[in-house]
Amino acid sequence: MRVCSILLLVIFLMSTATASQQAGTGEKRSFRGSDGASIDAIVTALYAAVSGTAGKKADWNRLRGLFTDTAKLRPVIWKGAKDVTLRTISIEEYIRFATQFFTTRSFHEKEVGRRVERFGHIAHVFSTYESYHELHDPVPFTRGINSIQLYHDGSRWWIVSVLWDEEREGAAIPERYLQRP
């Protein structure tokens, strides 16, 4: 019985430390109070945080505040018709790249479709996007799907990972992923 009590205490302390770590108590992490309030809010905030205008300073602290400390971004990279690989980057690696990119170029991404699956404290969002160089471009330069994994800590939603793939010849986005529920 005593061993069980000690084991339960250790598990509790580990989960408390993990939740505190994921809640972003570090100096670099901040978030708008409403960003994690719902699945819709955090997905909307994600698109706003990864979009930017050339020469305008981005709010990287907002982006950091959307993700757990161990979150990863995973783009599928196509190098040819059959040559595909998965790249894994941290939020900080993305920020370093995007900071340099936004000095001379703009990038705007908007959601055009969404499917959500949820159970308990986890959710999976299949979010279809369109990417534009400028806000008012009439046609996107690419489209794709973000597979977003979310975790609710009892207070708010956190992004655990984002995996994405772009539409290309021979792999059009199915109509069911272009609709919003």
C-alpha cells in the first residue's frame, strides 16, 4: 500500500511539473488569453501568427504561446514525383527562418476548410489552407492541409504538433476537406 501511495505521489508530481512546463511559464512564452479558449480560437490564432507582411515585426511570443514546450512542426517535403521526406522543426527553428523571410517577403495563410475530431482532452484538426504572397492576391500560390494535434490541460488548448502537406498535381484536395462544419 505504501509503495502504491509513493508511486501515485511521484506520478502526480511528474504530471504537475509537466503541466507547468507546458503551460509556458518561461519568459519567452506569452499568449493572448482568448487564444487557447477553444479549438476555433487556437486554430484562428495559429493562422494569424504564421502570417506576416514584409518588413513588419511579427509577434513571435504569440506563436510560442500557442504550443507546448515540446511541440514540433512537420512539413512533408516533395523533391520529385516519388521522392518524399518528412522534416521536423522546432518552433524556435521556424521563428528563426520566418524572421529572416519576413524581412523582404510577405506570406499570408488562411483557413478554407476544417474537420475536427475530439475525445476527452485531445483533438485532431484537419485544416485546409490557402497561401498567398499578399493579402489581396486573387489566387493562392499553394493550398494544403494542416493536421493539427491539440491538448487541453483543463484550462486551455495547446498545439502539440502540426503536420502538413501541399496540394500538387495528382494529389488534389478532396472536396470534403474544403468545407467548414
